[in-house]
Amino acid sequence: MADSDYEKTVKLTPGGIPSAPGAGSSQPSQPPSGDLEKTVKINALPPQEKTSKLIPQDEKTVKLTPGSLVNQKLAASPNPLPILQPAQSAQMPELKASNKRIKIIGLFLALVFILLGAVWFFAPTWLKSQAQSVSAVGKHAEAAQRLSWALYLYPRDMGAYKFLYGQELRLSKNLPQAQKVFDELLAQKPDHYSALKELGLTYREAGTLQKALELFLKCAQQNAADMEVLQWSAELAYDLKDLPLAQKNLESLLKAGRGTLDHNYMLGSVFSEQGKFDESISVLKSALVKDSNYRAAHTLLTKIYQSQKNYTDAIAEAKLDYSLSGNNAELKTAIESLGMEGGNFFISNKDWKNALNAYQEGLAYTSPDMLAAYNYQLAVCFANLNNSGEALSYLGHAVVLDAALKLKARADKNFNRLKALKPFKKIVS
């Protein structure tokens, strides 16, 4: 059967007219016993006569004219077969061309979206790699710029990129912007440990020490084993004169073997400021065992010994400090003053030997302005040690440098045993 043909079954009465309920009569028609069912083959071509095959008994030839009731019935069917008109056939090439253009545009848009997706996926990673490369050579401002470009592309791991961006901002000394970035991260995730540390460092570098210490203490609550946080909080507590906290954290740091010589010094200083001099001396000496040339320990030990009136050790530490300083003029003057102070202290306690040692140490570092005074005090020490020769020698040097000392010597009871001697009378005359 051709594509344009179709079949339809109808009932035909003996008179050759199909029966239709309700057609031509108000009463339903009752088919006579002789009615037959017929399958009609209809062609969509212009009307012509058709032949039907009788079912189920014998075959009869029925002529269907264009005006027959069967054709009228088929025309009234709710689903008639479409008939392709000539105008529609002419439009087919244009439709095919339009569909082709739509496909090409679709492919182009798909390619664009694929390229954009590739850029979104790979560009942030590439920019981050570039940032890390320039950061490794100290170009932190350039690294921050590349990471800012990556953030404009909304990378998948936005938080990680933003953290690196804030870190590079801090390293490039753009502290206000770095603080803003870390504040945003912590607003989204308050327990962001790395952001807490970086924000603490940002505040520390900006000079906001108390805020930095508070942030580091928060970090310590999350991870007490973080030695970096322990070190930073110890140093900040020391700078802020929070002595109990500084002592606690510095002791923990040194006990863990992570402290430096400077941390030994800090702990020694904390002990000293609390009046715990023995503990301070012990910590400082342990630093000098590691490095005998550590000047800061010698400087602090000098001050501690001086505060304890232990001038012998104070002068010894001061001399080491001076030698390590490259003969610093201020330290030389300090030793000069320390020798005079120590000698006078010992004389007040009639400790003539220690007084003599103190003056002799100071004399080696004294200036011309103090030379007469040192010679006079040395004469006093030797006179009390019954060494008349040395006493008269130093007294003679003293009065040559300062004639006013003659009057003082004549009245000084320390020279009572020498006053009857002609050399003494000659010196003071």
C-alpha cells in the first residue's frame, strides 16, 4: 500500500449505503440480517473509483464515487491524513538551511562555554602558581596582585585563595588591607586557625600588641602544641610587661628546646624585674654556656651584680661586655664609674682588699678627669693595708693632678700613720 493510502472499515447495507447511527432517521437503525462489513482502501490522489474487498463471506465490487456517503464520512473523520501542498514543498530547502544555521550557532555557543569553563577552572590555579613564584623571591606586592586577579574569577576554593591573598598583603606591609581580608575570613569561620595566626601577626606588625596577644592566646586554646604561637605570645607578654604570662610561656618554650639565646635573656630579665636574681643569674649563665660571646647576657649580669653590690663580678662582666662591643666608649665610662662605686662601697665596709681591686680595675678604664680621684683612693687603700710606699706613690700622683687634694690628705685620718713621714709632709706641703 502506498504511503498516501489508508484503510477504513465500514458497514454497508444491501442498498449499498453505509449505516450511520442517527443518520436520516430519529430512531436507531437496526441493520438487516444481510449487512456486510467492508474494508475500504482509499487513495489520497484526486477522486476516482475504488474497489473494496468484502469481509467475511463473498466478494462484491462496490463503486465509491466522489460524492458517495462513504467518502463524505471519511472526510468528516477527526484525524484526516495531511496533504502536502505545493507551497509547503517549496519552503523545505529554506527550513533546512535555517536548521543548519541554528546548529552552527549552537555549536559555537557550546565551544564558547567550554572555553570559558576552562578559563574558570585553570586560570586561578595558574595565577596562584605565579604568585607563589614571585613571593618566593620576596616580591609580595606582585604576588598579592596576582591573587587578587584570581579572586575575581571566583575560584572553587575561594577561602584558600583569600587567605593567601591576605598573607601576601601582610608580607608586602599592606597591613590595613590584610587585616580586612582576615576579618572577612573569620566572620565566615570564627575558628579559622591560620587566619587567627595571620591576623595576630598583622596586628603585631602594626604595633597593636595587646590585640595581637589576645589573638595568639585564642590560637593557644585551639592548639597548645604550636611552638610559633607560644613564642609569639611569650615575646608579646614580655614587651607588654605581663611578667607572669611572659615567665610561664618563656619557661615552656625553653623547656621544649625551642628557645633562643634571646629568650634566655628575656626570661632572665623577667626574673630580675621580679627580684628573683638567683633565677635570673642561672638562666643567663645557661645562655653563656651556649655562647660565651652573647653580649646581652653579660650586660644584664652586670646590672644584676651591681644591684646586689657584688662589684667584683659586676666589673668582670662589664669588662667582657666592653671587649665584645669593640671598645665602646660608653661601656668604658660605665666600667670607670663601676670601679669607683665598688671601691667606695668596700671602703665603707673596711674591705680594703676588695676596694683596692675595684679601684685598680676602674683605673685601667678611667678618663683624665677621674685619674686624680682614683690615685687618691688607691693611696687610701694601701695606707690601710700598711703599704706606705704604694700609698705615698699614689698620693703623690693624685696631688700632681689635683693640688686641692693636699688639703684633703692632711685632714684624712686614713693617712695618720704617714703624717709623721717626711715624704708625706713634702707631698702635702
